[in-house]
Amino acid sequence: MLAYYLELALRSLKRSPGLTALMVLAIGFGVAASMTTWSVFRAVSGDPIPWKSSQLFVPQIDAWGPKGHRGGDDNEPQDAMNYTDAMALMRDHRAKRQSAMYQISPSVVPAQAGKHPLNVGGHAVYSEFFPMLDAPFLYGSGWDAQDDAQRAAVVVISSKLNEKLFGAVNSVGKTVNIEGKDYRVVGVLDNWNPQPRFYDVVNTGGFSEQVEDVFIPFERAIAVGIPNDGNTNCSETPKESGFVGLQQSSCIWIAYMAELEDAAAVTAYRQYLDGYARAQQTAGRFTWAPNNKLRDLPAFLDHEQVVPSDTKVSLLVALGLLLVCLVNTVGLLLAKFLRRSGEIGVRRALGAPRKAIYLQFLTEAGVVGLTGGVLGLLLTGVGVASVGMVLPKSISDLARLDLSLLVVTLVVAVLATLLAGLYPTFRASRVQPAWQLKSN
């Protein structure tokens, strides 16, 4: 029976090619616009580490007090830490794993004569950074806590930098010259460039085109004076200039993340943060009541508004366009179906039940939706390839035309058209055969 309905649908669509083309174009453009923007929104709003994000937390300590708030009802503590608080939390070590970190941009000097130094990006972190974030390794591994304590000259490099310096071979144990000092390679990461860069949203803004090429021990970076290349915010001018003055100031520039396994650990860590703030208040360093936050990773990304507002607006506009296209399709289908009232009247007079009429016209709407979906696939491909014209490259590069997007595009096109065809089909199935026969 379905094959018969398909045959009737194709014959009907061929009889009015202009109207059919309008409906297909409306569905195709509407679906393509919504799917293109959804591909971008999906990329930027996805959970960067879904298997573990509920165990990763960002502690926030109000180190500035009321004078550091942005006014109004905003009583939020700072989203990064100063050096004093970050080091205190690292020493107390109340989480399963934790790491303070800051952004660096050192120069790497290739061993080959005549090669120019490379300016690379990276982070100064602690040894627990890598197992805490499940960073994948191609060769070797991260360093250990003893290397942290000894401020060892060790480094983890990216596979990209490894290819540039050593030709993509196993470079563990080899030496890399960073800022004029030799560092022993202990690990090579395996194509790890999470977007958003969730472990340091404060200093990266969430998305970055640049691959993190080097990770060195935090204490080592401080000892040799590798400066912060991320954001630095101050409530007052540091008493001393330079990198040493930054460490002694209340300026915030250090990102921090802790791994807490369960609800009990989260509760205990919150109590620890409040106790720490009260101790600072008793010591006279803070003159305000404890004001701390402990958000898990998804909540912190939402708080930091990592998903750009223009992608949200674009998605809403595209969905609005799809709705307009569906309304137009409803009108076109209604006009097309009611124009065939005489045919419907004859079929009903010959004994065709309303269900048969309903299924016939709904099948026709489905064929329009499927055809519009195929057109939508082509236009979605063009749209995904063109988003770089309206969005930053770091965001547009995340949009992908994968199998799931192709399937969703077709499903949305067909379902949307079937929904649009419900009312016209209902009206068509309610045609009274006696009136049509009499009028004819």
C-alpha cells in the first residue's frame, strides 16, 4: 500500500512542478540554516570531557573583598587566583588531584644548526594535571611529584612540536632548549587540543586556535622566571614591578582545578575553602567574611559564558527561519491539497476511507520533506564550510559535517514537513464527497 501511495504522491508532485519546487526550497533552506547553526552551537557547547566533568571543580576565593566586585548585586569571587592563595591550596592538597596553572609562551631553540627559534604556547602545571584531565600520551607520560618538588627541568611536548623537532619519532629522554635552558622530554601528547580549553578558560577565553606545545613544572617556571602570558587582573597596583612583584601582589592570574570523586569530597572541600578564608580573615589579610564558590566544570563553563552569545542568537534566528518556512509550507500544502477536492470527493464516493486519504496526502508531504532534506544536506555542507566568514576561525573550525549531522538533517526535514502537512492533510480528509460531486 505504501508503494501505491508513493506512486500517487510522485504523480501529484509532477503535475505541479512550480509549487513542488517552492515547497522543497522552503524546507531545504530552513533546514540548512538551522542545521548549520546547530553544528556550530553543538561544537562550542559540548562537554569537553563528559566522562569526568562532574568530578572536576574550579575553586574560587574572594581575595579582593567588596572593593573588587563589579557593583550592583554581583557578589561573585574572582574566577582566578593570586599566587599566595594558589600555593596555599597546593600545599594543603585537600583534593584527590589538583593543579595550579598559568599560561606561558616561551621560545624553543631547535637543535639543528641554522634553525630559527620557535615561539610556542603552553602552560606551567603540576604533575597531577595530566592524570586529572586524562591527557592522552603518544610516548612516555607526565612527570611525578618529586620532579615538582625538585623543580626538575622536564617537559611534556605536543605531537606537533615533536614532529617539528624530532621528526615524529619517540623523543622521550631527548633534550629541548626552552628559553636558553635544556629540558628533558618525559612525554609526548597524542593530538590533544580540547575545545573549549576547559582547564584554563580564564586565560584562554575558552577557544584557541593555537595548540599547547609545551607543559613544564609550575615550580620550575616560577624559579626560572618564565612570565605569565595569560590575563592578569588587579584590584590595586602591585608594590613591586615585574614577575616577582606579580607573585607578591593580590593580582589574579593563576587558573586552578581540583578533582573530587564524590559528594562527600565536594562537601569537605567546600568546608576547607571556608575554613581557609576564615583563617585569612583572622590573620588580617581578609577584612570580609568568607565568599567562596566551588563549581563543577559544566557549571563553571556556563558561569564563564564560554558559549559565545552570537552563536545562541544565530541558532534562535535560524530556528525562527525554519518556523517561517514551515508556515509557508503549510499554506502551500493546503492550497495544493484543497485544489484536488474533486479527486478526493470521487475517491471518497467510491468507498475510500478517510484514513486512506490521510495516509496518501501525508505520504506526499513526506516525499516533499525527504526531497527538501536532500537539498538541505547540500546547503548545510555549504553553510558549514562558510561559517568562517561570520564567526572567528577558532570557533568556525569546530563545526563539522559528520554522519550524525547528516542523519539529523534528513530526520528534521522529514519530520518538520510531516508536521507541516498535518493540518492540510486533515482538511483534505474532511472533504465531503456529496458537495464535491454536486458542484461538479
